[in-house]
Amino acid sequence: MDKQRKTTVDVDYAEAAVPQSERKGIVTMFMIMLGFTFFSASMWVGQKMADGLDLGGFIGSVLLGGAILGIYTGLLGYVGAKTGMSLDLLARKSFGLKGSWLPSAMISFTQIGWFGVGLAMFAIPIAKAMFKDSNLAIWIMVIIAGILMTGSAYFGIKSLTIVSYVAVPAVAVLGTVAMIMAVARGDKTLADQFAQSSGTVTIIGGTGMVIGSFVSGGTATPNFTRFARSGKSGFLTTVVAFFIGNSLMFLFGAVASAYVGGNDIFDVMINLNMFYLAILVLGLNIWTTNDNALYSAGLGLANIFGQKKKPMVLVSGIIGTVAAIWLYWNFVSWLNVLNCTLPPIGIILVLDYFCNRKNYDTVSVEDNCNIFAVVGVILGALVANILNWGIASINGMVVAAACYLVGKAVSKH
């Protein structure tokens, strides 16, 4: 009876591997993962790429960056699906119980931050369009959106699935139609528009932008692919969904920059006199990412404080909502710095799984701390943020992987 009661309450398995009976089909997983990538901040990246690359460079950056990001997140997706464990449970294995508090804190901190920024990204442009930048209107919309998005994250994977099934087709279809209409109405081709401002960004620089745009959110991939029925399903749905979703966001941002001087498909749709559809697309686009971010933050805080996931989701939502406007105007640059701290976590999770597969047959762990894994994350984050060469997130992963492997070699002796 107690076991049944616990299963009924914890439908998201914050403290256990997801059983096969609760796994979901490939279509559902694809919709969840695709919705996860519908991230308005990625459109900002598309704008920067359009402002600094020609069309060929833009496409090359999207393909190369998408491939690298796909491999990284795909491996995490595979590990999550094979084990049925969340990022935080995987971190207990690779970092130790106490060591896992570091990755849990970092993922929670960044995801709460992006949740708050997302709320402001929804409220500010709408208030500007409808209420002439009224602060009261901005806060009303922030609060309403915060309540709705926190609610969907609170009810877990089931509500995330519903939101994804509604939002993904609407954003993909309406956004693509608006993008095609903007290009068709322009007096120059897309290639000519890109050529006007190209030359300030290299393909390697553009590739780094593509990877950095979603590498922090992508690190939380196991939180969702643990519901996939197989490792193959977790890997493929992640790679395909992330490539399609991120590519669409970059294109939306690039077209907005080239044809209306904006950075979001919202600006394009407003320019096309599609005001109400623009609000719908903007809201759904942000919602799909924000509820996933808050879901991950709740799992992370639950691991640190030893609490249930649902109360921690509420705490995360309240913090993100209250701080939304401040985060938008003061913290985006810091969040971009923090993005570089998460790839070292992901690569250690992947390495530890493939080096110690038998350890993942159960979720139990010792009350310890893998100091080499912790040091790897710290050094990797420092190198990623300080070294002005190559691609920041990859630099961080290389350093973290080296520290982890040194620690594994030392432990054998």
C-alpha cells in the first residue's frame, strides 16, 4: 500500500529510475524535446549571426554547431534513457552524493535565471505594443505568465507533454509561414540581406554561438529522455529535435534581423499585421522552454535540500517570477557566462556512465564526493570563460574530461 501511494504521488520519479511501464513513445518524446528547444533567446543568437555572417557562413555555422550540440545532448539523452535517471541522480553516481550538490545547484541557478528572463521576454514586447511600456502592464503579464508556466511544471511530465503537443505545431507552422511571408515581401533576397553586414563573425565564432545558445539547457536532457523507451529512442529524438528546433530559432532570429531589424519572430509577425497570432506564438514559444527549465530547477533543488520536487518547483517559479524584470536587464550576460559551466558537468556524466555501466543498475550511492569530478567542473568552467581560443564549451569539456580521467586512473592505484 505504501509503495503504491508513493508511486501515485511521485509521478516524476525524482528519487527513482523511471520504470519501463511509465516510458513514452517516440512521437511524444520528440514533441517534448522539440518544444524544449523553442527558446526565444536562441533567436537573439540568430540575429547576431545574421549581422556578422553571409548566408553560406550562417548555414555552415548552424550545421557544424548543430552537429556538435547534437552529439553532446544525444549522448546525454542516451544515458538518461538507458538508466531512467534524472540529471541529479546521474550526478550522484559520477560526483558522489555530496558532490552532486554542485551540478544540481548550477543547473537550478541557470534554469531559474532563464525562466525569469523568459517571462520578461514575453511581457516586455507585448506591453510595449499594447500599453506603451506600462510598468504595471509588464508586471501583470509577468505574474500571469509565471503562474501558468509554474503550474505546468508543477504537474510534471504529463502537463509538459500537453503543452508541447499544443505549442510545437503552432509555433513551427505559424513562425515558418511568417518567415516565408517576410522574405517574399522583401525587396532583396535572403543572401543579399546577409551580405550587407557580413564579415564580423567567423564560422568558428558562429559555431560557438550555436553551441552556446542551448548547451546549458541541453545539459538537462536526461531529465526528459529518462522517459524514453530505449537508449536509441532517447538519442535519436534528442539529436533530431534539437537540430530542427534550434535551426528554426536561428532562422527566425536571422529573418527578423534582416527584414524588420528585430530579433524575434514576434517582430516579424507584428510587421505583417499578425498581432494576435504574434502574441500566441511568442507565448507558446517561451512556455515550452520555461516549463522544462523550471522542471529541471525543481529536480535540482529537490536533490540539494532533500525535498519533494513539486514544492521546489513552486519555490523556483516564485523566485524566477519575482526577479524576472531584474534578471532581464541585469543578468543575461551572467547567464551566458554560467552557460559555460554546464558542459563540463554533462561530459562527466557521460564518461562516468560508459566507464562504470554496472554501477547504474541501481540508484543507490555512497555518501561521498568525487573530488576530481568537482575540480573538473570548476577548472573546465574557468578555462571556458577565460581562454579566448576555439569554442568555449568544448574547451571546458576537454578540461573536465581530463580531470575526471586522471581521477579514475588515480583511484585504480
